[in-house]
Amino acid sequence: MGNIDFSAGAVLTAAQLNDIGEWKSWTPTFTNWTKGNATVDAKYMQVGETIYYQFYYLGQSTSAYTTGGMRFSLPVTESTGLNYQPTGVGWARPNTAGTIYSIFGLEIAGNIVMYSQKTTLDFTFNDVLDSATPATWLTSGSYADIFLQGWYKSV
């Protein structure tokens, strides 16, 4: 339905009222990783100019992870024009039988780029999810999975 006018005096149709808070599916585009035969459940809803989203990914045997920062496209174009605005929180398990890592998403040029913490001998810092961050991603056995949810302002 898109952007609904909630200003004083605006008239809402029954279809617009029914659409408020309705979850819709979207098919994200992946950059710096290959979905392959992974299972993806991506949903969003729009209330006024705010987009809420949930993203779940379960890798499989033909999924592939590279360097450069794993990212996926937004369901609706953002409006702020700001890069690196925080937009979501979630978790990643590079091996579904292994450790769950906290992640967060930043909106960068129409994509959600996912970040996780890394540690060196000297300090802890945030780095983009990639083939080795936060750990090596599996494509056999206990596959990798990711969950991220958040919100941002649309056009």
C-alpha cells in the first residue's frame, strides 16, 4: 500500500486501514555472499514512513561467503541519504551447532550491511560479516544462519 497520510484531516480508506501492520514478503538481493539453495524468510511492514523488517537466513550446501561485507537489499528505499545509520540488531551462527554471535545492521547505500565484534590480543572492534567473521561460515553439516530485525525511514 505504501506511504499512508496520517496528517490531521486525512481520510483513510478501508484498504489502507487493513494494510497497516500487514507483514509482506520481499526477496532481498545479496552482495558479497551467494544465497545458493539457502532458505530465506524476509518480511517487512510499512506504517507511515517507517519500515519494519525481519530477515532470517539458513545457509545450505551451495551457499558461499566472501570478503567485503555481507549485505542484503532493503525492501523499500530509505529516505535519509545517510550512510552508516544503525538499523537493526540480531544474531549470527556461522555453524548452527555452534556459538551465537550478536550482530547489528547499518544502512549503507540501500543495503543492510551486517557487523559483528572481533577481538585481537589488544582490543575488541566491530567488523563486517564475511567468510571468516565472526567465525568461518559452514556450507556443509551444521549450516550457518542469521536473524536480523530493525526499522528505518522510507521515502
